[in-house]
Amino acid sequence: MADPGLDEEKRTDLVSRLMRARRAVRDAKRSADHEAEAAAHKAVEEVKRALGERGPVWWDDGSADLNRHMAKNTTYADWYANIGRSRPGGS
């Protein structure tokens, strides 16, 4: 989720840049250009950080930042265990 504090013009520009960078990743993979692919991945990372999707959290609600944690290793472990049983193929 992008930082809702971004103004619409800035967010629109960043999303456009993100889509160009993702297309560049695709194109570099198709042509097996490893240098171009690395540069495109770097561009994706930079834009995602600018959007607030990666890097320091932009919210300040006092809750723990559980990004990049497996649900089973958080305070949501019981909830996650219950939904896992209700999904096809869940355990």
C-alpha cells in the first residue's frame, strides 16, 4: 500500500515510473540482459521506497511493524492457524 500522504500528482508519477521499471525488468529478462535487469530491479526498488511500499513505515499508530514477518511468528499466529484450516490445501 502506498503512503496515503502522497499527493495525487506525485503518486501518479511514481506509479507510472514503477510500471515502466517493471516493464524494463520483463524486457531485460526476455533478452537475457543481466545488467539491464539489475538496473531495472534497482529502479523498481527505488520507486517502491518512494511510494512507501518498502523501507521505513509511514504510519504512526503505535502498533508493531510486522512487515516481513511470517504470520505464524506474530501476534496473529492463532488467527493464521485458523484460516489455514479453512482453505483448500491448508494445514
